[in-house]
Amino acid sequence: MRIAIIGAGISSITIAQNLKKDATVSIFEKSKSVGGRMAFRRSTPYEFDHGAQFFTAKGTIFKNFIKPLIKENIIKRWDARFAEFIDNKILRTISWNAEYPHYVGTPGMNSIAEYLSTELSIKLNTKVNKVVHNANNWELFDDDSNNLGKFDWVISTAPAIQSAEILPVYFKYHKDLLDRKMVGCFSLMLGFKKPISLLWDVALIRNADISWISINSSKPDRGNSFSMLINSTNAWAEDHLSDDSQSVISYLQKETTRIIGHDTGNADHVSLKAWHYANISKQTKSDLLIDYDNKLASCGDWITQGRIENAFEAGFLMAQEINKIIK
């Protein structure tokens, strides 16, 4: 049994890990690295987790899954000083601790995906553009119309709208993919030669166009250079995704300065990432999108809600169902 998986995020890697004993699994990823939105960027001497900031573990299956990664120091607890803002005023502060642990990958969020994918067959820098059915097989083609191989099953873990563009329209759940409305986000990365003195490491911000600020360098096993990650709200991003990068940077930097009460205009490093499909509201329908007749499927964190545990669960449950068929 030959299975192609499109995308190399946590859902994809979880599926592959749980199917590799009974099938030949090939993963195709358009980016230069694995992890999806568990993204990490280094601009020496600064480091940024510019996608997912942290994660928690609620379910027993996910807790058991991360235990060995914690033992191997791939995952560590982040005991951050947390602040909640209403616009530019601090409402409350607490310290994260072992009572309700918040985790990060080390030395970067993508370290988790890298660790889990070491023995998997993954082709990076390969964007699947088209999936075509020929005889009893599915054939995948990249942007240059190169044939990527023949497969019995194709599973897309790309964001819902991208999966709808890749998979044929007669995929049983094609309309479901189109109905999953994901929203964007900007991630602004700032690095400073001198640390900014703050009473918190992470801040949730309400009633502003910025929703989150974290001092990335406060996370375990990061470098000493002071790095700050700022997320816009989804609503502001949706209105400005077509704006030029410099105007977005300028506005978000000024908003950050206004909210934290410290000048960020003297940043030594400034960069921006626009996430077009960053998040999704909690979904009322969380059925697995498996088309058994056509041997097509699609899943991701967007099946339920855009969190790392949701991404793992989606992949784990899908692998369980497909395993019933291929064994």
C-alpha cells in the first residue's frame, strides 16, 4: 500500500508514524523544513518561534504521546510570567507553573516535528499542484508538472482551502473543505541589542489590533539575545493581508510601543511573516474527512480548532481509521 501525504506538519507526521509499519508512506512539503505552523526562524543572534507559541496537553492520548519527548528534552515546560492587557493597561499577572504546564519545543518549536520525522520519507521544497486519477492509482504532480509518483491513497493535511484546491472536486468532502473558513495573522519579529525591562514574558492583549506578545528569548534553551514576537489579531490581519509589508511592520511596531510603554523603534532586527491560514474558530463538526470510495482524505488542526493537540488528534484518529483498511 502506497500512501502520499501532502504537508509536513504535526497531523501529517502523526499519520505517517502510525501507518509506516503497514504502508509505504511518502510526505511532500512545499516549504524547506517540517513543522508547518510550528515554525522557527533564526537571524543570528536572534531566534523566533513565529508560528505556534506554546501548547498545552489536555487529553490522555496526547499526554502519553509527549512523555518520551519530554524525557528526551525535545519538549520543555515554559514557566513564563503571564500578563493580560486591556489595550495598554495590565489587568492581571500570573506565573505559569507545573499545575497547568505550558510547553515549547527546544531549541525551537519545530524541533518536535524534526525529531518525529527523522525516519520518515519526506520530500521538502516540493509543492503538490495537482492530484490525478489514472487506472487504479493516484498520481501527484508538482508546479513544474513533474510526476511525483503513483499512490493508492492521498491524504492532504494542508489548510482546508488549499486542500480543496489540490484534491479533485469529486472528493466526497470537497464542500466541507470550502466551508472551513480559516483566518490570517501577522507575526512581527523584533530583535534588540539591549533587553527591554518588562514585568512579564508573555502578554495576551484585548481591545487592540495586537493580540499577543512574547519574549521568545525567555523560553528554555533559547539564545541570550533579546527577541520579541508580536501577533496581530486575526481581524486586523484579514483587513490588511494585501498591504505592503513595510506599512504593516510600521503599524504593528508603533502599536507594540504604545501598548508596552517602551520604544521598539530601535530594534536591531525587524522581519514579518504573513500567515494567510493561521487559525479557525472551534468547529461544531469534527468528523474525519475520509472518502473510502476514492481513497482520498484530508485533515489538520482545522478539523476542530487550530491547536497543536488538535493537529495531533486529527492525525492520530485518521491513521487509526485508515489502518483498519490497509491491514
